[in-house]
Amino acid sequence: MTSDFLKYQAQTSTHPLAMEVSHAKGSYIYDTTNKQYLDFVAGVSACPLGHNHPKVVSAIKEQLDKYMHVMVYGEYAQQPAVALSKLIASQLPEPFEKTYLTNSGTEAIEGALKLAKRATGRSEIIAANKAYHGNTMGSMSVMGFEERKQAFRPLLPNVRFIDFNNSAHLNQITEHTACVILETIQGGAGFIEPTNGYLEKVRTRCTQVGALLILDEIQPGIGRTGKLFGFENYNCTPDIIVTGKGLGGGMPIGAFTASSALMDLLQDNPKLGHITTFGGHPVIAASALATLKEIIESRLMQQALEKEALFRKLLVHPLISEIRGKGLMLALILPDAEKVNHLILTAQNQGLILFWLLFEPKAVRITPPLTISNSEITEGCQTILDILDQIIDD
Ligand SMILES: Cc1ncc(COP(=O)(O)O)c(C=O)c1O
């Protein structure tokens, strides 16, 4: 299969891991030789309930037996999408009421940026250096990493970049600014948390000048940081919330949520201000609904913090200078990229899945399913420590 994978499936990774996947269950993925891999990555934060959670699988199967795609987004009332949007609203403070469901995170970012322009009549967008919001043209325009953008220019005009956590840069947000878009916790940059009331200060400045605040919760959202939405940790409420990844419970999804007053603008001048064929797909929405219900009704969010504490207690090693992040969104910082590569590749050989972060070569991603058990955490951490010991011995 690997040779066909490399020959027929377009590759953009220079070194794909190329594991031949057979099946997956709970915290484990199995390859075609039936070797099991403990998953500390969860499809890059996209499988909060692990693999093939029985409640998610049965919700999908039940919906499959009723109907799949029947109409483009927003024309027919379809129970899974309606119930999902209502459940999201029930978990948010006023005035968040309406959710637009998309097929991916980046598409939800596009919708949010369009909504901010439409609502303010302004075109300037402010984003953060080292930000990652997706790979379509609008999202890429607000990506704060020039090296990955240069070949694709021209991108959106009128985008300015500020340093995340630098309050001195906030005066660049002005009456010309349509929106400020930030990840609540910067992901690709190395799991950088907002500090010193930064998000609160951004909120205040946006309100002062009439700019909208968009928080990208695609990675920190849906329980990973101990709260349903990451921003609940930082005393800051945005105008538009963008979610994705874990919301789908292993199925492709994105969503942006705002007040009715804002969202209704997409109905008018022009009408059909954002359209999609498959957004809100009933099978995907059924999977997301089952996932979100399980996360809200279980203790998984509180446990994310207890499990973070266990990771931090176990992962003490001279080669780990720092563990960044919150809850089950953690990054080990090693001395250099070579050691990171060695750890990730050796761990995979030994049956433990770890991964890189986009823009921080010294970081090792640990974003396991929220359902991971304490004994699985202990087992995986021991593998990491053994490999790091070996690096020192060599
Ligand atoms: C913070 C953040 N925003 C946006 C995206 C894009 O989401 P998607 O890959 O579903 O388009 C990602 C994906 O990694 C992300 O981590």
C-alpha cells in the first residue's frame, strides 16, 4: 500500500510517516501487521473521544440509515445540524446564538473573516505573527509565517501582523480595523498561552475602536483545555468563535458562531453571503452532536486538567526544558530539532505516536484523546523517557 500511497496520493509532506493503517479503537491505532500504537496525537487534536467511540459510531450509523446529503446548506431543517447548533448555543453566554457549520476549520475561518468585513464595512485584518488558521487563501493571508506564504502571493491585501502577547502592539488596532483574529492558544507557534491578561486587553482595544474579535478555537476548543472553549480560561469573550477539529469527533467539520445580529448580516446585501454544499452534513453533524454531548455530560473536561498534571509529573527529564500548553494540549520543548525528530521517529517504531508542531522545530506534540487513561499516559511517558535517556547515553 505504501508505494501506491506515495505514487497516487498527492504528497506535500517531504517525509510522510506512511504508517499503513488497518483499524483504530480507543487510544490505539493498528497497522496492517496488527502492531498497535498508543496515540498521543489524536489525529492532531481531532479525536477527543479516541477512535471509534461507540456513541459516535452508533450516532453515525443511525443517521446513515435515515438520510445523507439531501440539500445545500441552510435550505432544509435537518435534525442533526439543528440540534448541534442549539447545543453549541446552550453552552455559550449571550449573545452567541447562531452557528454556521462548514466542512473544515479553514472554511469556517473564511466565513468568520467575511462576516467581520461585512459587519464593519472595513477591510483591514490584524493577525498574529506565528499564527496558523488554515490553508485556504484567506486563512493563509492571516498566517504569521512568511516562508510558507511567499510562493502563493498575492494573498489578501490589508493584513497587518502583531506579536502575540505584546500589549505594546495593540495600538495598531484602529478605527480602520475590521477584525483581530487570534488563536486562543497559539498552536503551530509552540502552544503559547496568552499571558498577563493579553486577551482581555485585546478585547478592550477592539471594543474601543469598533473592531470585531475572532478567536480561533479550532485546536484549543471542545474540552481540550479543561473548559469547553479555551477562551473561558482567560476572561475574554470574542465576537466570533471558530471551532473545528475535535468538534467532529473524527469527522470533518468547522463552525463559526456569533450573535444573531451579526450572523443575520450574511442573509442580506448580498443575500447568500456564505454558501456551501456540504456544510452541516447530517452524518457529520450527528457525529459532532454525539461527541459534544459526551464531552459535556462526562467528566472529560475536568479530567483533562488532572491528566495534564500527570503528564507534567511524569515528564521530568534533563532534555525537556519546558512543557508548554494547557490541559491535553501540551508541547515538550527539547534542545533542538534533531532530537525532536529522533524522539518522534523512534517512538513510532516503539508503538507510540507523537508529532511535530508547524512552526516550532524544538517542540513535540502531545494532544492525546481526552479519553486516554492514566495507565496509558504512564506507559507512553515511560517510552518517551527511555528514548530521551538513550539520546543522552549516545
Ligand atoms: C488553530 C487552527 N486553525 C485552523 C486550522 C485549520 O483547520 P482545518 O485543517 O480543518 O482546515 C487548524 C488546523 O490545524 C488549526 O490548528
